[in-house]
Amino acid sequence: MQYVSTASFLLTVYSDHLRKSNTDLECHEGTVTPEEMLEFAKSQIDYILGSNPMETSYLVGYGPKYPIRVHHRGASIASYKEHKGFIGCTQGYDNWFGRSEPNPSVLVGALVGGPDHRDEFVDRRDNYVQTEACTYNTAPLVGVFARLIELEQQKLEEEDVSLVATYKR
């Protein structure tokens, strides 16, 4: 998902740039408008959030189905409040890493690696390619969400202004 989240972020930024400069993207196959670019970015975000063949959100904690065995030391080990014993590297690996149960802690908001080239996803802690959560996966997604929220707020404000203008007539 690192490439999907990063590409979506770049599409969002470039869409804004094109919109502000009142231009479209000219490609060999035709023209792409800023709106089309933004819609494509949104479709990729929808994929990340569960509109995909696995019907799985790759954003941990979002939706009814998401990865529960994230490859992440802090999430895969019980809280100190619940397990007062010493947990060093060896104990963490020996006692927690290999367990098939869901992680004791949900790493809400983390974006995992995601599916393979066949759109298949195996939710196992040792499957780090698909289940590891990394900041470079999640960070661009935060930027996309921020922009989409801003656009939605602008749309609502425009609707409010329109309603007020209609009411005054």
C-alpha cells in the first residue's frame, strides 16, 4: 500500500496544482482533468479502505474487517498493565510473535503492506511483506485524508451559502 498511498497523495497535490493553474494534464492517450485525477485518487483510497476483492480495509481499525495480526512488536505483545512480567526481545519473540491469535493491541490508523499482485492477503504476523505497518505507508494517506476533508468542508460551505441565497429570494 505504500505505493498506492503515495501515488494517491501525489495525484491529490497535482490535481490541486492543475486546478489552481486552470489547466489539464495532456497525455499521449488524451486529456486528464484535475477532477478526474482527484476521482482516481479517491478510488484508490476506497480500495485501501475495503472496496477491494478481499473486502478488507488495509487501514488497521477501520471498518468491519481489517488486519488483526499486524507485524508490529508493540501491537503483538500484551500491555504491561495486563502482563507484569519482563518482556525482552527473546521473550517477545518466543512468547508472542509466533502466536496465531489476534494482536492484543489494535494499531488503529496504521496502513499495512497490503495484498499481493493477485489481490490476495494473508493476515499472519510473520508475513511482514503484507502485514507490517510503516510510517511511510501511513503518512501520505494522512495528507490525502486531510485534503479530502477540506474539499468536503468547502462543498458543505458552498451548499450553505446556496441555501441562504435561495432562502433570501
